[in-house]
Amino acid sequence: MTVARAPAVLTVFDLEFTAWECSMAGHWLKPGEFKEVVQIGAVKLDAAFNILDEFEILVRPRVNSTLSPYFENLTGIGNALVTMKGVDFELAYRRFVTFAGACPIAAFGHDEWVLEENIRLYGLSGLPPLPPFQDLRLWFAARGLDPRGVYSSDIAAKAGADFIGRDHNALDDARCLAAGMKSLASKPAAA
């Protein structure tokens, strides 16, 4: 007998994108600095915040095709790996949207803007639209977890959930967010 699984209700995702020493503090405003997507990681969740499926893809940046040593140290993603396993952004985007399907998407912050920036940067058109987006910082704040100064990789620990993964890995960060959501789901939302 096969047990039916609950349908997916939300796709939680995270991105890793090109970065340099101090690029975050400078808001990527130095000449030639763009937030080019290098990794997309996502998990599909059911209504109880159980992970039903996972998605991960590496992306080859077009403009800054050589990753900075800062980015490599931060994420553990190196130039050789991206050269060997990375795909073009357009294909990665299409695969992500297909993975999300009819589910709304959510991230800790406005990662959907980074996807949209990449579409503009590369002059792409005719791509499928992103599903409806939710910023998870609001969800966590409503449950008493102050999201200010926090990264997605910090959420599980701050929510009291056990989680082992690599910080600044898009798939692990999406898993971390799911663990934090599951931990806080039983707590009533703040008024």
C-alpha cells in the first residue's frame, strides 16, 4: 500500500551570487560588481514544513566569469566546480521555475530581485514569470525571531532547531530556513 504524501505548499529558496570583499557593505555599487547568480538551492515544503523535494543547480556567471577568492572562501564553491557543473543562467532559471511549479516561492530577503536583476543584466526575454513571492523575514518576525542582522544560515539555530549544513550554500541555507520554520510553526504568531 502506498501512502499519499501531502501536497507541496511552498518552495523555499536561497541564492549564492558573485561577491567580493566589502561588496555587501558597498551594495555591489563598485564598477563591474553585479550580483550574478552562482547557485540556486530550494526545498518544497508541505503544510507541516516537512521537506518533500530538493533542488540545487550551479550557474556560470557571464560578466564576472571568474569567481573571487572571497566568494570561493565564503561558499566553498570554486571556479573549477562552476566550470565543470555550472549551466547558463537562463537554463538554471527555467529549471528553478519548473521545480517550484504552482507553489509560491519564499526566501529570507528579496532573492527574487536578484533573479530579476540577472534577467535584465543578460537581456533575457520570454522567460516564464516567477511564482508569487513571500519574504520570510516577515514570517519569522511575526513569530518572535528578529531577522535584522541575521543570515538565512543562522535561522535554524536562532529558532532552536538542530541543523547541520554549510553556511552560504544555497541548498543548505534553504534547508536551514525550513528547519527554522518547522521549529517555530507550533508557536503562535505575534499580534
